[in-house]
Amino acid sequence: MKTTFLDFEQPIAELETRIEELLDFLDIRSHAHLPVKALSGGFQRRLSIALSLMNGPELLILDEPTTGVDPVSRVELWRLLAGAAAGGAAVALATTYLDEAERAATVLVLDQGRALLAGTPEEVLAAVPGKVVEAQARPQGVPAWRRGARWRAWSPDGSPLPGATEVAMDLEDAVVVAQLAREQRSAA
């Protein structure tokens, strides 16, 4: 016997097995009896992604799936998404968290609706001109920004800055430098 679920035909036994797997994977079996509105935001997000995975989609499009979610739920959501991708699904998502974007195979960073950076995270980092350095005090004469308790600065030509040490850049640094480089080109 088949049933229709989200406009897909799936054998009932297969659907029930998938529901059981997802309840266990998400560790929400103890909450299965509750109405959705009684679940926390993290549980609701995990449940909505689980529902979108019920029929093994080939394409999953998500808009900021981890925004406003606690760190533990965020890890669980990424496990779900990684599992979907490993199972062959193409996963496209929008996020404001650059540490999440670093997990992607391809990144497109938008600034005011225009492409700022594009490529694999490695390609994006390799394309950053100059060097990024870190210092205790704000470096003078170069663009600088706070990063935690320390300062980061961009040396466009790669020359060393007094009192600063070169750091391994991440996507956050690359975005800042790309914006600074765009501003410099616009001012010229």
C-alpha cells in the first residue's frame, strides 16, 4: 500500500521506518507527543529539516536554517545537512554565519545584492590580496578592525606591519578585506 506524503508516493512501511530513523537521529522521540508549537525553536528547526528530508530529496534549499538556534541544535542541524549531502542531495543554503559558509563546497558572498566573493572557500582565501595581520593595539596607517580582544589589519601590498603578526585568514577576514578592497577601488 502507498500513501501520499508531501506529494510523493512512498510505501507506508518505508515512511514509518524513515520516521523512526529521524526521531532517533534527532533525539526528539521524547517530544514526539507534543504539538509543534510546544517545541523549542531548535527542536522546531530540526523537525522542519527532518520533514524536508523525509522523501530523500535530490535538492534541499534552506534559508538561514540555524539562525536563532542554540549551539547544540546548530550542531545537530549540520549533522542532518551533512548526512543529506553525503546521501547525494544537493544542499543550497543562505546563512549569515561565515563559519557555516566555510563548510560549503562553493561560496557566494553578497554585499548589497552584488557578488563580493565567489568560489570554493579555498579559492576565496587564496584570492585575497595582501596579508592580514593581528596585533594587540590598533595598527596605524592601514585598514583595521576588531576581532575579539585583538585587532586585525590588512596590508594591501603584503608588507610587514610593526608589532603585528601574520595570521591564517578565514572567510570572515576574506569578506572584510574584499569590502575594503572594493572601497579602495571605488575611491580611486
